[in-house]
Amino acid sequence: MTNSTSRLITLRLFNLTIGRIGWIAVGFRKLLVWALIKRRSEGRYVATSRFFVWQDLNER
């Protein structure tokens, strides 16, 4: 997801208007953390040990 101008303006308008209400701001922040970080982090990185077997390194 890239930051387009329209998204940044929309986020700024939200922050200047209803984003100033505490519980709405906290809820929106939790929603963003879930949508942008937690949901996408599953399966994104693979442990390096899956790419090779340790015994392959000892043969050299």
C-alpha cells in the first residue's frame, strides 16, 4: 500500500476533525495497527533455516 496524496489528505482531515475525540482516535489507531501490521505480518517472513539444511554447510 503506497501513500498517495488523497490518502494522506484524508488522514490529515480525519486527524483535524473527529480524530481529536480520544476514544475514536484510539479505536482508529488500533484498526490501523491491525490492518497494516498484524494482518500482513503473518507468513511474510520465512525463517532462513528453511532455505538450506545445516548438513549442506558441513560438506564444504
